[in-house]
Amino acid sequence: MLDTMGDATAVALVGLLSGLMLGLAARLGRFCTLGAIEDYFYSSSDLRLRMWGIAIGTAVTGSFVLIALGWLDPAAPIYLATAWSPVASVLGGLVFGYGMAISGNCGFGALARLGGGDLRSFVIVLVTGISAYVVLSGPLAALRITVFPVVETDPQALPGLAHALARLTGLPVALPGLAIGLAILAFVAAPARVRRSRETLIWGAVVGLAIVSAWAGTSWVARHGWDDIAVSSHTFSKPLGDTLLYAMLSSGVALNFGTGSVLGVLAGAFLGSMIKGQFRWEACDDPRELRRQIGGAALMGLGAVVATGCSVGQGLSAMSLLAWSAPVTLAAILAGGYIGLRQLMLGFAPAE
């Protein structure tokens, strides 16, 4: 199959199919980072946050099943292959979360809205992708590398919770990983209202399985193919820029997992919006709103590159491997999102 299709096309197909699952979850299951924060802080509902918990628990459990079977090398993904910088996680997460709030969506959410016909989100997608590349390999790249140098880790001391527990106990790394994943699922699904919510359980599991299937698919191609293929799962900062580059320069730029992922989310969101009868064209008619969205998208691209991942990249893909960076970055994103939402709704007046 790889001889006919080629490694790059194969991993793009993996991204497309698993991204399709994420797009459907966003439109049919209302899976959304900012929406979950808004529900929790302003509507006193934690169901969408618990959907996130189901997704994380499923992703952790599934990823460590892959590791136990030898189908995923934990040292291959960037989240464990490079040293963790707590400062980068906190600063990048705060900037990303704040940008997400003032723009009204993260990169993943913007793709899901664009798939439903929201042209305002097209601006967010474009600016986030360009901003990510400005920091990743553009004018700000040298400054980023100077402030936050990338250092490879020792394969015997990977920066993750399960690996730390394995070193302490002498157990295979998969055992503490599986235990933590199952514990997360049990904790999140403990309230009866969560178990009664089929939407929360099903779509949370679909999102988690999308992360796991991406690890499994890219790992398979990396093992059996001839090209130097990165073992990847979903994130939505650099891949937005990759997709823009491929659209303009496809004769000289190869397909990759990220491009397939972006197109998959768009396709899944379009299908989901058509199934629910929610597809409609929308545009921005307020220059102040557009200015806010452009500024927030620029901050998201910057923050995601500094933190080595967005709300999905760190909050799900890195979290599925129990990388130290994941919970810290996710907490910083939530904090930045709360600050941004509070500014939009109340300004910076002191809380009473």
C-alpha cells in the first residue's frame, strides 16, 4: 500500500480520517475548548468540561495500550522527545488562552465553525497559521530559539508522569499509564448526570479515539515506510500554516499529517452542520469584532508555538502521553481564557 500511495499521502490520510472524527464531534457533540470554559464559569454547567475529561481519559488509556503492544514508541512524539520548559508552558499557555478568548475560538474551534459556513472563522484560521510560522521559522524564530531553546531528552528519562512512576517502581511504563487513564475516566464519569448524558460520553470517547488513531496510524507508517515520517497526533497551530503553504505551493511542498488533519476537521464539521441543518454563511459586520479576532488569532499562533501545542495539541495529544507539559499548559490556557472572557464581559474592574 505504501509503495502505491507514498508515505506522505498515507499519513495525510490518517490525519484526514481522524480529523473527520474531531470535526463531527465539534458540530454534533459541541466539543469545544472555549465553550466548555464559558459553560463552567458563566452557566454553572460542567458537562462539556467533563466531555473533555472523557476525551483525555480515553486518549491516555488508548495511547498506553498502543505502548504496551509496542505499536507506539513514546520517545518518538515531540512532547516527550524534547525537554520540558515550564516557563514556556505557562507563558505560551496564557497567551494562547487569552487570544482564544478575545478571538472567540481556538484554531480547532475556528475550523469547526468554518466548516459550518462561518467566514469570520476563516480570518482566525489564516492569521493563526501565519502567526505560528512567523514564530516557528519566520522573523521571530531566532528570538524564540534563544529564549526557549529546544533540547532533546534522554530516552531513558522521558519527561512524563507515567515514565517517572515506571522509573520509581520498576514497572513497565504502560501499567501506570493505563491506571491513570482509567482513573481519569472513573473520576470524570462518577456523577450520575454524566453517565446519563450520552452526548458527553460518546463524543468525549470519539475525540479520545481520534487522538489514539492518529498515534497508531502515523506510527505504523513511520515503521513500515521509507521516508522520515514524524509520529504525530492532532494540534492546530502549525498545521494551519502547513495547509496554507500546501494550498499555495503544492508542487514543492509535500502533504503531511497536519494538512490532512485540518482538511478532515473541515470535512467533518461540514458534514455535522449539514446533518443538523445548521450550515449557513455568516460574515463579520463589525470592524471592532474583526480587529479583536485578528489580534486574538495572532496571539494564539505565538502562544501555541512557544508552548509546543494548542488546547488540542497539549490538552489532548501531549496529555495522552502524560507529558509533564500537558497539564501545566492546559491549566495556563484555561487561566488565560478566563482572563480574556472576563475582560470581554466586565473589563478589568476588580472582582467584588
